[in-house]
Amino acid sequence: METRGDKNHTCGTICLKYLLFLFNILFWLAGGAVLAVGVWTLVEKSDYISLLNSSFYSASAYILIAAGVIVIVTGIIGCCATLKEMKSLLAVYLVLLLCIFLLEVVAGVLAYINYQGCFPICYQLDDELRQNLKVTMQQKYQQPGEESVTQAVDRLQQEFKCCGSNNFSDWRDSAWIRAPDNRQLVPDSCCKTPSDLCGRRDHPSNIYKVEGGCIMKLEEFILSQLYILGAVGIGIAFLQLVGMMFTCCLYRNLKEDPY
């Protein structure tokens, strides 16, 4: 009877080891996805982030990269603890999972509170970002030494099909438009079909005049990314609950194992 019980117990432990190993693979993939999103944000959207003149959005990308690295490292610890059946390392792995889970929950709650209950502070912050984008466009576009800003603005207006920060009239007060040698009303990137000097006409058939300003579309893009990240975070959190359950069961079985 004891031999049969020991065999069943050993089979249960082996089964838990495989389940926890499978969990770690999924956990690695989730961490890699978070890391990839952070890197993609910095590489592909860093120009847009720089236009907002706010460290919050760039810090968010670095936080994603750090979170992805932490998840991957935690997964490696979990695999080592599972394969070598080290109870002490398994306990460290469980604590790391719990800490990451609690951080995700706190971050999610704070994000929800900030977006649902911070009016009028949030409105003031959004208004400040809008002013920053407007001032950046008006003062730095096509100015010496500001080539990166010029390229970012042109790319922003073409990709989001917009003109100006709030609307096309923002360009009337720009340093570039008011230059004596300039005859354009808006940049060529405001045109629906960009070509040299097409910005001399500001008719709705020629430029993005009625589509709205770039700041609203940029905010919508950032919010959509935050919603996606929130959904991914919730998915990882539920995955961690399963992992913590497997870890606790394996730790208990290993503690009771006679070998």
C-alpha cells in the first residue's frame, strides 16, 4: 500500500513539474510580448512621444521593457527550481510571482482611478500636452537643428491624416509660415496627396482641414495602446494565479517527498 501511494505521489509530482514547466513557457512568451511592445514603442513611436514633451509616455515604454525582462528572468528561475526540485528556489519563484501579480493589480487600479476620477486634473494635463505639441510644431518645425522634429511632424500628419495640433489654423502662427521667403499656408505633409509646394492651398479638397487636429488622434492612439496593454496585463495576472497554484502544490509535494 505504501509503495503504491509513493508511486502515485511521485506521478503527481512529475505531473505538477510538467504543468509548471508549461506555465513557465507561457510566462516567457508573455514576458517576451511585453518586452517587444516596449521596444516597438521606443523604436517606431519615439518620434511621436518626443513631440509631446512629456516624460510620462517614454517612461511607460521603459517600464514595459523592464517588466518584460523581470518576467523572463522570473521564468528562468521557475524552470531551474522546477527541474532541479529545489524547494528554496521554488519559494523565491513563488514570492516573485506574487510580487509581480500585486504590482500589476496596483498599477491597474491606479490607472483606472486616474482615468475615471481625476477630472479636472486629467483635463488640465491633457490641455498641457496639447499646448506642448502646438508650441513644438509652431516653434521648431523647419527650423535649423530641428530636423528630427520636422520629420516627426511630417510623419505624424501623414500617418494620422491630420493637420496642426488642434486644427490646420495652428500653422498660421508658426515661425516657418511667417518667414519672409515662405509662401505656403501649411506644410506639404498636410496634403492628402503630398507633393512639392502643395501646401500653398488650404482647401478641404487638398489638405486634412476638416479631419481634426493631430493631438486628438495621437491621444486616441495612445489610449488604444494602453487598453491593449491593460488587457495583456490582466491575462498575465490570471496566468500568474494558475502558476502560483501549481507552485504551491509542487512545493507541498516536494516537502513531503521522502527522497
